[in-house]
Amino acid sequence: MNYIQINTSQNVNLKFQVASIGKRMLAFILDWVFKGAYIIILAYIAFEIFNIDAFLAQVDSFSAIAIVTIALSPIVFYTLVSESLMEGQTPGKKIIGIKVIKIDGYQAKFSDYLIRWFFAIIDIYFSTALVGITSFILSKNTQRLGGIASGTAVIDLKNNININHTILQEVSVDYKPQFQQVLLLSDNDMQIIKTHFQDGLKRKDYKIIKKLALKIKEITQINNTNLNDKDFIERIIKDYNYLTAKEN
């Protein structure tokens, strides 16, 4: 099972489960079911109701090609329009529960979906999906070429976020930070602090918690506190998240 780690602008590390190739194929098949339904309905209306074959026989070849191209354009642009309007999903992706996201944590833009759509010609249609599957297997974030070029990936929404091991700590809007010195610490420092703190609590290893509190005090030069080690570290984590979120 593969995951993508994304660091947001609020100093929060989010963990997303990458959509499996099976789910992506199911979504692809569902989307083609919808496309097929459109083609069947369009053909029925065109040939049975409007007798389009007789009309096409009377016009020049250029006009006939133009009419057919316009009629089939919803099929051609189906994925591009759907992902743009549905924020990274097609009807098939929505049913299966997967979504396109940017791997830098920002919302994907139309240009990103356009790149994915264009590369699908190579990834899927011209190579009968061989290129896309090969890229999916070999790439770091299980991306096809379109995903690599656009900086996007497809994630599974049924288990998409795990923040238990991030520096995120919920604080109220009227929260009052106590230790401004926490800004001397980095995101990486806080990630290490929280990981070791949670591990110490889980194992009831209070020696580790004490050592961790002493190390934080050494780096930040915080000495004026009557809090016990556990409460002190919890306060440090909350202060850091509040102050860094406020900066952003």
C-alpha cells in the first residue's frame, strides 16, 4: 500500500493513500460506460429521429466531419471538463472514491487537468495503456506520465488523511500561547518532538519524556515554567502550531 506525504502551508503533514491501479481501472471503465451511453443515445436521436445519415449524404465532406466532431466532442473532452468542474474527479472517480490532487498540497488548476488529459493520449490510448501502467508501477507516487508532468497523483478518498503523526494540534481561536520561544524550533524539530512524545506516552516511558522536555528547554532557553514535563511538551506543541499557523 503506497502513500503520499504532503506538507501544507500551515505546517501540517498530510498522509494520503494512493489509489490502486484496480480502482483507477474501475473508474476508467465506469466513465466509458457513461460515454457509451451518450453515444447510444446520440446515435438513436441522430439516426432514428433526425435521419442524420440522409442529411450527411447531402453536405460536403468538410461539413460532415465538422458535425461529427462537434457531436463527439463531449466524449473527447469528458475527462478534462469533469475533473475541472468536479475538483479532480470524473463521475467514475467519484463513484469509486478516488480523486486527483497536486502533490505539493495545492488545489489542482485547469492547466494541470489539461496536461493530464493531453498525456492520456500517450499513456492510455496510443499505447493501449502500456505506457501508463509502466509509469504507474515505476514512478515514486504511482503516477502515469500525465501525473508526473502535471505534478498530480490520484488518491483514495476512503482512507485519505492520517494526521496522528503530524505536528497538527487543535487549538481554539482564542488560544493564548505561553512560549514565544517555540519559534526557535523548526518543523522537523516539532515532528521529532511529537513522535517521541507520543511514543513515550504510549509506552509510559517518563524518562524519555523528561529528557525530551530538558532538550526543548535547552534549545529554547525556557526556564520560567512550573508545568510538569508532560504538560510542558503539550503546551509547546500547541504554541508552535498556533504561532506558525498565525504567521502563514
